[in-house]
Amino acid sequence: MWDRRLLRNLDYSLLCTVAGLTVVGLLMIYSATRANTALAYGDPYFFVKKQLASVVIGLLGMALIFLLDYRLSDLAYQILYVMNLFFLVLVLVFGEKISGARAWLNFGLFSVQPAEFSKLFLILTLAKLLSERENLNTLKGLLIPFLHVTPCLVLILLQPDFGTAMVFVFFFFVMLFMAGVKVRYLLGIIFLGLCVLGAMWGAHYYFDFPLLFKDYQIDRLLIFLNPDRDPAGAGWNVRQAVIAVGSGRFFGKGLFQNTQGQLGFLPENYTDFIFAVFCEEWGFIGGFILLGLFFFLIWRSLRVAQHAKEKYGTLIASGIMAMFLFHILENVGMNMGIMPVTGIPLPFISYGGSAMAANLLCIGYLESIWVRKQKILF
């Protein structure tokens, strides 16, 4: 039911931060694509218009989530979990394959990437599960959450989308920690996982054991360690991104002056490597301010988690915060040559309709938790 107190208790600082990031994103998408008329079908505003449409859809969804109570019934969460699995299976069967991954459902006028919404759906259902379990510091207590996450994780890896799988793993462990699982157990699980990966790696190279990823995909992930090993191949993107970031120097070259992108040296300059374009135009000062906005976004998300009136709200906000944090660290890191290239977008900045809409839905949940933090109001 509508209540005027909802608007009065909104976190306007969070909304202003997201609005600022979104405007910067639209501006940088235009800057990165305006010169490539062939890619934009002769319209320099083509990608900006599509991204703006996703912003409008995301804002409508955000407003709806904000107005409704974020706590749904058990049946609703069961349906949400099954629906999540259904769309992940659907994309494997009927999805469009782009850049080696079958991750998009094409509906003619628009395409949807279910993996972007799957992150939010998994956070919601996992938070529900963890909030209702009494003792997670037992084998049985930990097994259930792992069984909950595993089907989604496997379906993502089958696309294959290693970047999104890494996001799943990161917010999963953060949510386990926030749910009360002891640190030594989490470290033990991580160590065990690394041992299993090491054993699989050794079996692959010594006994030709099949891996889920192809050798060229693994090479693409690890090339950031030494881009000069294949400067014209797998290392090209990393080298050009680092050159673009460095060429911006302290104050940048100025708006619309991203020569690395406009001259065709930097691939995916409006998606994966848009941070490099931003730094080339705005320099160290601009990059510092942008990272400051992201820091404020993470801090406000933590505040929402801290002030949520029950464990379930805390876990949702923690999962969303962890998702944003990993996206930011990974994308900025791969643009600077210190993280593997995984194709993870920069929240609210990179081009991508599904990612933009999903991110705005996440903000809707943060706001819904924030305005309902005081039991006296509801």
C-alpha cells in the first residue's frame, strides 16, 4: 500500500550516486561509439538510445520493487528459484552464441542476457535460505546452501561465462560470512576448492583430462599475467587498455578525445573496456572521482545491510553489495592489466541493457530495505 513516509525515508544520496553513474555511462557510451557509424547503423546515438530504453525499464522495475515489501512468501521464492533455472536452461538450448558464449536470448527487437538477472534472483533465494537456517557451522548446515547454488553455477559455466561464475562464488561466500559461518570454515572450503582446481589442472596437462573450458579460453583469462607473451593475439586487449588508461595522464585528453577507441585499437571499448576510454578522456582525476562514486555506492549498500530490520534484509543487501564490489574490482582491474579479462561489465557505465536493468532492480531492493528499516513505520 502507498505510504508517503516511503518517499520521506528514501536514501536520496544513494539515488543521486546511481543517477550520476548512469549519466556518466550514457555519456561514455556515446563517446565510445559515435565515431563508429558502421557499428551503430549510421546513427551515432544508436547505442545511447538502446541503453536509455534499458534505463527507463530498470527505473520502472526499481520503483515497483521499492513500493512493494521486499519480503515475499515461501511459494514466491520457490517459483523465483525455478524460474531462474528455467531461463538459464533456456539460454543453453535456444540462446544466441556471441564471442564464444551462448548467453543471450534474442527476441528480435531486443536481446536479454539471463545471467545478469540470475545474479539478483540467486541472491534473493539464497538470502531466504540462509536467514531461515539455525546452524550453518555444521556439515549439513553448509551442504544445503552449496546445493542451492550449484545448479545455477553449473548452468552458467556451461554457457560458458566464467566471469559471472566468479561473481556467484564471491557473493556466495560473502553471504555465508554475513549469515554467521565461521571464517576458518570458509577458508577451509576455499583451500579445498583450490586443491580440486589444481588437481584438475594437473590431470588435464599430464593425463589429458577434459576441462569445461577450452585451452584458448584459459589462455585468455591468464594472459594478463604477461600480455607480451602474445601481444598481437590474446594480449592485445590488455595492452591497448593499459595504453589508453596511461595516455590520459593526470587531467585526460578531454571529452570525445579517446584516440585508442576511435582509431580502432581498443576492442569492446563501449562494454568491457569502457573504463579505459573514460580514463583516456578524463585522466587520473576523472578516474579517481568515478571510483569515489563507486566507493560511496558500496558504502551505502553496507549501511543498508547494517540497518536492515532483520537478517533476511541484511543478507540481500550484503549480496548486492558483494556483487557490485566484485564487478567494480574485476572490471577496473582488467582495464589496468592486473586482473583477468572476463567480460564483466562496469556497473551503470558499460553498455548492456540486461546489466543496466538488473543493476537498477538491485538498487530498488536496497531502497526497499532501507525505507522499511524502522519497525515503528511498518
